[in-house]
Amino acid sequence: MLRVLFELAPCLLAGLWLGRQHPQLPQHLAPPLLRWGMPISLVALLLKAGLPSELVPVAALTGAISAGGLLLSRFSPGSARLFPRRSLQLGSVVGNTAYFGLPVAISLLPPEALSTSITYDLIGTLVTWSLGPQLLSDAPRDWRPLLNNPVFKAVLIAIPLGLSPWATDLGQWLWIPARLVLWLLLLLVGMRLGLVLERLDHSRSLRPLELLPALAAKLLLLPLVVLLASHSLPLATPVRQALVLQAAAPTAMSVLLLAEASPQQGREVIPAAQLVLWSTLLSLLSVPLWYQLTLSM
């Protein structure tokens, strides 16, 4: 439990300080990191972990839970009362699996579980960018963010390389830079949280009790559902742990981006920023607890 705190907290706190001291730094760091660093890092992880056949049921489970969770949070009876903003409905399901979940998986899990974490992130991204804009603002479907997603690019590159005779050597050579990139991604999350703090308008913020259902759904209910559902499949323990830890990741920055792009921007942005901020801070406690729970089951 302390190990993940020692690895995650310093990067997030350093990024938080940098983001507040140098507000322009994230916009300079993010483009090359997401365009080149993250795809190369994910290719290394996929080559090192491999692409086992058990990822098919993992992908199906992830898609069903992600899509089902989004639809339930939006259309189930009482959802409007529990989640007074659409961004909270989206944020209660969509997790920061790439920039937070993958570094957690590298810190805590064996290499063979990394492909499961990447699969969860890829399927979750597909679901988010296909359903998210419609659920948030009833906007026309826009596939460009999905096609530009670094996880999507990494999978397209990793599949042919994984079939080549150099797959193992490439995975070993890229392993250290892959970890460096993921630490930089955590630093970037911290920087963006610093910018979120600067932008919060407390006069338009939701009260803590209004955020509580979305926080509970994202940090407690969703990983519990994934944990119970994963026991219905013949999965290895590290694979099950990877699924639960990805589900336990805090609300994704993409929720804030979707809120900013929606016609209801003035109503949605501040609650989305609050949810991203508080779920990230609370996940530093909840994620290690979920890890301990998966060890005992």
C-alpha cells in the first residue's frame, strides 16, 4: 500500500506545484508526450506483456461494464437526483486509466497483467468517445479524438511488431523509457490538477454532498462491480487485479474536456473539474485499499 503512495504521490504533488508555478508548461509538455511518448511507451508494455487470448473476454467484460455504466448513470430512475450534472454522470464511470491506471499497474502488478490494463483503457476509450459526447450534450458523434488517441495508435503499431521475431528484444529495450514516460504522464496529471485549482469558481461549485454519489460510484461501486464480474470468468489473479485497479482509477481528464466542448459548458465545467480533482486525491487512498482487497480474494 505504501509503495504505490511513494510512487504516485511525489509525481502528482510535483506536477501540482509546477502547474501552479508555470501554467504554460502543460501545453508545451503534453503534445509531444501524447503524440510520441505515450504510444512508444504503450508499444513497449504490450510487447513485454504480450497479447494473450484471454484478452477477448477481458475486452468484452470491459465494454459491457463501461457502456452499461454510462447508460445506467444517464437514464436510470433517480440518476438526475444523484448526479445533478451530466458531467457527474459521465465522470462516475470514465476513469483516468491511461495516465493514472497504467502507472499504478506498473508499480503493483507483474508484467503479464499490463496487457489487461491497456485493453481496459482501449475499450474504455472507445466507449467514452462514442457514447460520452451524446450523453453529455446530445452532440453529433465525433470520432477524431478516438482516432488521435495514443492508445489506439499504440495497438495498431504493437500488433505487427508483436508478430515479428524482434518483439521480445524491442520490449526489453523500450522498458526503461516506457516507465519514464508514464512517470511524466503522472506529472502532467498533477500539472493539470494545478490548473484546475486555479480555475475553480467557488461561487459556481457544487456542494460536497452533491459530489458524493459520483465519487462513491467511481471509486467504490465501479471497482466492486468489476471485481464481482471478473470472478465469473476463468481469469488469472493478476488479470483480475489489473481490471479492478483500472476500474478504481479516478475520473478522467477527458470528462473535463468533453464538458468544455459541450453546449452546456457554463453548467458542466466546474462540476467536472471538482470531480476530477477530488477523485484523484481520494484515489491515492482508495486504490491501495482495492489492491489489498484483491490480494486477499
